[in-house]
Amino acid sequence: VAPDRLAVKWSRLDPVANAQRRFGIAGLVDLARTLTKLLLFSAALGMLLWLRLPDLAALAGVAPAIVVKALFLQLRDFLVLATVVLIATGLAELSWQRFDHGRRNRMSRQELTDEFRQSEGDPHVKQARRAIALAIANNRMIADVRTADVVVVNPTHYAVALQWKRSGKRAPVCVAKGVDHMAARIREAAALAGVPVRSDPPVARALHASLEIGQEVLPEHYAAVAAAIRFADAMRRRRRNSL
């Protein structure tokens, strides 16, 4: 047996530490409240007996009926005093519970706030959120390709989808644009939706550089875009005639 195992560990003899390990903080608090109530009741009874001790001593040699009546009055006074102590301790305990509940709620809100701030400041979280937002925006943009009248492409690198509402007075609007992989997705979406695709590298690059999603075509590109829309209309007529 190792000698250090035979040594007396005084920490094991600490009643508070032992009670904390056995019952936890909540158990110690409940025990303290119970002991406090017991002490208050004992103090109230002791004070009442001490104050009434001369009256009780004077009952020696008095008729039994008077003794019984006097003891009944003493018991009544003690019950009244005990009720007062019980109400006072109950109010004190209720106040403590409200205070402790509010403190715990404040701590919980503060912990949530701190966690939110930490997550907001985490560059990995920010990067993940940006990636998710970008993916959602790209998917929405690809879904809008089917509403386009024509897609102008630089065969492999650029693609711009344009929508023109003929009933209005607005110029054609960019509903989707992309380069490389995104351009390929736009071309695929156009093929699935039956949107005509016009290959015009200079115009595709110029439109991609000058337009944002939802923006109207600039006046300097009206002629080129009009040619693309005429091309798309001719493609649709050709399809209808071939049916």
C-alpha cells in the first residue's frame, strides 16, 4: 500500500465540502433554508417561554381548571407567533426565489448574447453564411433563366440572360449572368427551358461587365440586344413552324 494513501486527508473531514459533493449547491441552499426556519421557530418558542416564565411559575398551587386555561392561552400565543414567523419566512423565501429566477434569466440572456457575438465574430461562421447566401442567390438566379427571352453567350466563358416585357416601356432586363461554371449552368437552364441562346462574344462580355441582376440594358447596347431578341424570336417561329 502506498504511504500517501494512508495519510489523513483533512479535506474529507470538511462537512461543508462533503455535503456539497453529496447534495450539490441546490441541496445546500435548501438545507440552509430549513435550518434557518428551525432556528427561527426555536428562537420564537424560547423567547415566548422566557417572557411567560413568571406567569407559568405563578400557576403553582392554582386550581387545575385555571392551569389548563392558562396553558391554552400560552399555546394560542405560540401558534400566533409561529404563524407570524412562518409568514415572514415565506415572504423572504418568495423574494429570494424571484431574485434568483431573475438572476438566472439575466445570466441566460447574457450567455446567449455572448454566444451570438462570438458566433458573429467567428470568420468561419461568416464565411459559411456568405457561402449559403451566395448559393441561395445563384439557385434563384438560375431558376429565373426560364423567364428570359434570350441568353447571350461567349460560347464558354460568359452568359447573360435577358428578359423583355413587350407590354411595358422598359428596356430588356438582366435576369441572370455568370462566368465559367455559372455560365455553363445558365446555358443548361436555357436549354432545358427552351430559351434561345445567341453566341456573340463581344456583346456577352460587354453586357456582363455593365449589368447587374435586375438592371436594364444601357442605351449603348440597345442595337446589339435588339438583334439578339430578333434572333430569339426567329428561333421560336422556326420551332413553331417545324411542329
